[in-house]
Amino acid sequence: MALGKERKRAWVSLVVAHLHLVDAVSRRMDDAGVVPWESYGVLLALEEADDGHLRLGELARAIGLTPSGATRLVDRLEKLGYVERVVCPTDRRAVHAQITAEGRVARAVAWPVYEAAIDAVFGLSEADAATVADLLRPVTGDRPLVGV
């Protein structure tokens, strides 16, 4: 099926909106001196996971990074003391990333800044936001959404 004019316009609008929103939220988080936007997603995914840990591959899928990208981000967060690597209790060959107490604090401190940034730059009413979420359902499917 050929990509029609409106479908192409919708795709480009979605990509540009994503880039704009992430950039604006990231700048506000950086200016406030809290954990960066990319790190926030990792900390939230781990905090919401059972027992506060995920296999690195599961973490990568949850936050939309490649496995190598997630590994590099976990490396940085580990140096800050926000996550630690632990051996999987059921498969000693597997390594999990686990959020630390310091990571939980860093995520909690960042949330008010993140929330205010989303509120400032997203610009949708609750009803419009529900419509957008519903329209994106065919794309997101049943994929678990971190933070919802």
C-alpha cells in the first residue's frame, strides 16, 4: 500500500513532535540539575519492575534502546551509584540491572521537574491526550508502557 499524503504528514508530525518534546523536556531536566531524561526512563523501568531489576535485554526493550545502548546507559548509572548489576537468581549466566536506594531517590527528586516539563510542553487537555493515546494504540499494541 502506498503511503498517502495524510499518512505521511501524520508520520512526520509524530516524529517531529517526539523530537521536540524530548528535547524540551531534556533541557528542563538538565537545567534543573536532576537525572537526565534518558536516565529517568531506566530508573523508572527498574523501579516498576518486580524486585526492582530487569535483564539488560528486557530493560532495553522497555525503554526503547538497543541492548548496547542500554548497557552503556547502565554503565553510566552504575558509576553514579543509581543501579547495580546483579546475577540472575534463576540463571547465573544472566545479568540484571537493579535500582539502588540512591537511584530511587534520584528518580523521585526528578519526577516533579519531569512532570512540570511535560505539563509545560505537551499542551494537551486530558480529553485530547486520551484521543492521542487511543489513536496510537495500533502502534503501541499491548507493549507495556513504562510509567503508566
